[in-house]
Amino acid sequence: MITRFHIENFKSLADFDLPPEGHELAGFTCLIGMNGAGKTTLLQAFDFTAQLMRGRVEEWLESREWDRMDLATNLGGEKRPSIQIAVDLTLNQTTKVTWTACYHSPSVQCVTENITEGDEMLLSLVSAGSLTVAGRPGEPSEHYKNVPFEYEGSVLSTLNLENAHPLLNEVKRHLISLRSLELLAPQLMRRSSRESEDIGSSGERLTGFLAQLSVEQRDDLRKQISRFYPQVQNWRIRDKQFGWKGLLVKESTMGGREVTEAHINDGFLRVIAMLSQAYTGSKILLLDEVENGINPAIADELMDFLVSLSREGTQVIVTTHSPVVLNYLEDDVAKAGVILLFKSPDGRTQSRRYFDVPENERKLRALGPGEVFLDTSIEDLVSRLAKEATPSEAAT
Amino acid sequence: MILIVSGEGPTDIGRCLNAEARCNDRNFEPGPMATLVDKIAEGELGYSLTDSGALDHVPESTRTQMAKKLPMTFVTGRRRDFETGHFFKEARALARLAMTESRSDGCPRGVVLFHDADGTRATERGLYESRLKSMKDGFASEEFEFGVPMVPKPKSEAWLICALKQGAYQNCQSLETALSGNDNSPEPAKQQLQALLDGMGKQVSDLANMVQEGTIDHGRISMPSYDVFKKRLKEVLQSLQRQPSSSC
């Protein structure tokens, strides 16, 4: 799992740490904050990291209709071309590895990269192009005066890791498996699609993903869905022409008739998209505004599902504006995982563990996490934290 | 009748001398505010609740745990201010406790819920009014008629200073605004009270006894937040007296 994520010069994340210094990121993280505080930007930064590892930055930028330099922080001065990233990972529950990179926007690639395990350097790319890759334990490192191939994003995206230190592949796989569903769109989920290993960032390949699940996985998913929607008696994939897949859902409230994907409600599609992530092998799952389209009555089931997913090894990071969603979190999960994002007066996104704020921690003794959220003026809190974040300005 | 008192700790309502979630009688060490409640009650009823074992104490930790177990409440909105949710739910929790126990043993119970009106920097606007209202709303939401908010403005020391300072009755009202409840401010209420106590060779730990003995004369306190509390406490005591209470 990712225990620390640092990024500089990525949109409003000018110099940003998640979580704040002195803490480690929890298995379940819930980002809150006012609109425009940087929650979605942070999910984009995570997604960007996955694209660096995939080596598909250009494609990713195009899909969002962004230019190369659109990623850079724009706080009034001249945009800088480099984005710095540092990610601390704990792999296999014990091994601590750090990946740092300097991504150069105009060339769409990382010009420097380091991967270390403690003091041991596993990979080093310096700006002159020299690359050192640690071999398997007991075997020598490989040195290249210049990177011997073209690459986009991280050098790991293209590097042959067959004879390299196994942790390098672990880091790559871990970050590649990061799934960001920050654009889930029911109208796209209704589309037919061909078989796919993931549902796509907007859920546009949902039917194709469901189609390739094993019989056991589909049975399990049916059971999970019945916790949320007892009225759903069954769902199945229907084969269409040329390998396209559609979705049929049988609901007791529809007289036991099957309805096609065109008539399935938004909430159901979002829930099945989220539940299906249990079968992707993703190490990190990101969901924006998790409550969208979800009836508050099933919010507790959803939070139970996401928290249990995080306990089973998939790190879960969600954003929410919903006190109902927050209120279903256990206090210890909320204390470790609810993080407030806010902007300092100069527009930089900052983070603070919400229940580290003394009055919020105190209120949590008598109130649920969502009630504390409701009971606290977020405008006042953010304004105070923003002043604390810039003490020199506050003093003047 | 039984009066359940609950506050913030030993320096206001008091503390349990045992490790139980509730205490009364010899296991309850009343602080100055509980003693104040008892003195007012004694004047009204003609007997001391403490001496008759009728003052029950619910520590803060018990109260907050009870509040937390209540179903989620939309603690703020058009009808309630920010920063009042826990007062509302704590009042509800104590009201439920009092009503459940009264139904069970037939002895009528009132509740005094104490909180200072001061707050952190973030939350100092209109705190007294909103805390008072949220407690009243909490009691009312349980249809509980015997709830008493005890909210000194800005904090309990102001009431005690009013009783101790020369020329009591005069200018006590100004203590509500002149005294800072924030203990980090240059002249906090605690320091001013300490200065008065120093002059008498007394300590903070003596306050409850001083109220009990009359060195701190509750009759000398006259300030709006105290008057509101005292009036309500008397009303509730009178109402409780009118309740059938054969089993107390």
C-alpha cells in the first residue's frame, strides 16, 4: 500500500503531502473538503502516477483533453515544466520502498528516478540519462550510460525487468494496478462493450468486465449486490453481435421482468461498478464522490464493503461530501483516514487529518464522524487552518 | 426526587471517587457547581439533595458514550447552529436516562447539564445562546420536562468571582463579557479567581467547601447567565416536587 504520496507542481498540488507529515496513509482514506479544495485533483495525481508506470501519459492527457503543460501548477507565475513525485510503499506488508521521480512535462517522461529500499538503491536514473538497475539478490547491477530505449512516463514502463531486482516489478505492478474511478458516469456504464480486464475510468467497459468474470465471481457478486438491492433477483450478461456485451437485470419490483442496461437505475450501476472492483486485483482503488446516486439507506453497506476491501489488501481512497457516508465509519477508521483538503490563501492545496483538529476530536466522543462534520462550519475551519498554514501572513 | 448532574470535570460539577459509570452519595465528590445546585435546591426544598443521597452524578465520559449511541441526528441546519451538536445529543441522552429510570422505579428525576459557554477561537460567536438553546432542544426532543441547562458565561469562574469580589451584585454582568474564557488570554477568569483565593489563603480545591460553608455566598451572585440557570432550576425543582414520588 501507499503510505505517503508527495507531489509538487501538479495543478493545485504545488507542494503536497498525503497524509500530512508525521503520519502514514491508512488502508482506508476519505478525503473531504469544500468544492475546489483539490480532492479531484489529488485523485488525478494518483491516476497520473499509474499512467507514468503504464507509459501512457499522452493517451491519458488526450482522453482528458489536456495539453502537456496543463498539469503544471499555475499560481500566477511562470509555469514550471517539472513535476516531482515521491511515493512510499509498503509491499507484502513489511517491505518499505520509496519511488521518487522528476517528470518533465514537455518530453512526457521522467528524467530522473530512484527506487530505494532503505539505504539500498534498486534503480537510479539521473538526468544525464545514465541508468543503473539492481539485479536479483546476489547478482550484479546493470549500468547503462544512456537509457537504451525510448520510453514515455517512467523508465520502468518500458524497462525489461526479467533479470532485475524483483521489488522493481512489485513497485511497477502496484502502481499500475491503481484504479481511479473518478469519472464514473452511468450513461457510459450503460454502453455495451467487449470483454475487458477493467471497467474503464468512467465505467464505460462495465458490461465487458462483468462478462469476463468467472462463474464463482459472478455468484459472489450476486450475493454482494443482494445486500444492497434485495429486490434484484438476478443479473446476467447478454451476448450481442460482434462480441459486444450487454447487461440484463431482473428485479422483483418490475414484476420479475428483465430490464436491459438502458433502463437500469444509476445507483445500481454505480454500486455494481464499485463492487466489481473486488475482482480486479487492484491494489489501490480511488472513488470520487462515493455517495453519488446512492440511497443513504445503503450507504452503511457501501462503507462496510469499502472498509472491508481495504482490510483485505486493497487500499481505498474516496472523496465525499456526505455526512451520512462519514457517519458509518468506525471512530478509529475515521481518525486515521478522514483527511480534510483545503487551500492556503495562495491557492495551494494542503491536507490535515480531520480528527486531529482538537475540537473535532473532542466532539467525536459524543457524536458520530458524520455528525461532527455536520456540526462544524467547514468554511470557518478551513479559514483558520489556512491561516495556520501561513503563519507569517496571519501575523501581519 | 433525584437530580442527575453532569458536567465537564472535578473543578465544576465534581467527580466520582469510584471507577463506576455513575455515582452518588459518598462516591460522589461534588465540585463547586454541584454544590451551588445543592444550595439553591436546599433553599427551594428545605433539605439538601447531597445529604439525602438524591444528587446523582453522570461523569462526562459516561454521558458522551450515551450520546454517541443515539441514532444519527442532523445536528445542525436551519434550526441549529454549528458547534452545538454534542450539547444537543448529550441533553437527549441524559433526558432518556432520567425518563427510563423514573419509569422503572417511579422516582421523578431532573437533569442539570453543565457546560461552560466559552470556546476555542474558532467557535466563540454567540456560544452562550446556542449552547443554551441546543441543550433545551435536546431535552425537548425527548419531551423531557425536567432538564436544566447550566451554562456560565463565559465560564464557571465568573459566577464564583461575582460572589467573591467586593461590591457583589454590582457590575457582575460585565464579567460575562470582560472576562475571557480562553485560558491562554492575558487575564483569564481562572487567574482572576486564583488571585481572589490567594487573598483569602484558599485554593481552587477549596471552592466546593467554600460554597457549602457560605464563604462563597450564592445569594451574592447576580448576572444574566446565572439568573437564567437559577430560575430554570427552581422551576424544575417545583415541578418535580409536584410529581408523585412515593418510591424515592
